[in-house]
Amino acid sequence: METINFFLAPFCMCLILVGIHCYLGLHVLKRGVIFVDLSLAQVAGLGTTVALLFHVEHHSTGSYFISLGHTFAVAALFAWARKFDKKISQEVLIGITYALASALVILVVNNLSHGTEHIKEILVGHILWVTWSDVIKTGAIYAAVSLVHYYFRKPIIAVSFGDDLKDHSKWDFLFFALFGVVITSSVGVAGILLVFSFLIVPALISTFFRSDIKGRLIFGWIFGFIVCILGMVISYLGDLPAGAVLVVCFTAIPILMLPILGKLQVR
């Protein structure tokens, strides 16, 4: 019972993260900007690193908003740059931004006394040590984001799935801004690699089994929840870092399933 109580908060956090990221992952896959998550996550990590440089306490409100400001700036850049798709693809711009943010993190960390530990936390997070307060706060933020997505679902889905809208730049910015809020909140808890795994893998696997958005979302949630349980159990039994184990579980499954996935008929 003591073990269950210890893992309950981290597991609930995993469920919340899978819930929001699976939906956003469907949009990302359809837009063809697979690495936008890694790029924005790295920018969010840069924001927390800059905050530390200016002696703003880690995981504080000030650190969160500095990180969010960095993410919003890049979200605006991605939304604005979409009008130049014919000259420079978004994926190229995303890759350049990721490289820039990564290099800047290293330069800033060079001036921090605990730089190595900070980089490790940016990558794999500290999901095993989340508290119920973290779960409630993150759940509240994602609930607000979900409500905005639901209210504006028609234009946001239309832009992501290729429909031509006159004011698509506005809806692009709204999508990337909301995406930035989610990523900024997630990176502080789960780290860049696990956030990427939550975003891409459940959404990707669901596309092999379902063709409709609702079906893919439900399938992705179920798949993500099962993998979270599997990862937590392996982490406990092997006394291994939960974040790294979850990343391995999520990313190894689609690779191992490749021979099967290619033969599936999507319903």
C-alpha cells in the first residue's frame, strides 16, 4: 500500500500529460511538424535556464513565466513564418530553432554551478517526485487549455487538417500559444524527452488503428495509460529512473511493432 501511495501522484500526472498531449499530437502529425514539440520544449528549457542565471528560484512562478515568455515568442515566430512555407518549410525553421535553443542552454549553463544536474532535469524531468499540489496545478492549467481548444475546435481543427481559412495566421498563433502553455508546464515536470514521447507515440500508434479523430484520441489515451502503468512497474522493479524508463517504453514500442503496423487495416 505504501508503494501504491508513492506512485499514485506520479501516475496521475502521467495520465494528465497523456490526455492533453495525445490530442495535440494528432494536430502535430497532421500539420507535419513532428519536432515542434522538441523545439518548443527546448525553448522552454532555455527559459528556465535563463531564470536560474538571474537567480530566480527553480520551479517558482517567476521561472514559469520567464519560460512561458520564451515559448510565446517562438510560437508567434512559427505562426508568422507559416506564410513563407513555399520558401522555407516549418520543419526546417523548427530544427534551426531547436539547435539555437540547445546551444544557448549550454552557453548559459556554463555559468551555473549545478549546470549538469539542470541539463539532466531538462531532459528527463522529475516526474517520480511530483506532489499532489503539482498534479492539481498542472491539471488546472490543462483544463483551461482544453476548454479553449474545445470552444475554438472548428477553426483550430480546420487549420491543422488542411482546410483553407482566411485568417489562418490567427488560429495558427492560438494553436502554437496554447501548445506553448502545455509544453512549458510539461517540461518542468516530465522533461523534454518524455514530453515528446507523450505527444507523438500515442497519436502515431492510434493512426494505425483508427481513421477518425475521436477514435484515434480514445485509442491513444488507452495505449498511453497502459504504457504508463508498464513503465512505472518496470521502474519500481528495476529501481530505475521513472522518466528514462517511460521514454524507453514509449519509443521502443512503435519500433518493435513496425512489422505488425505495416500490415494493419485502419478502421
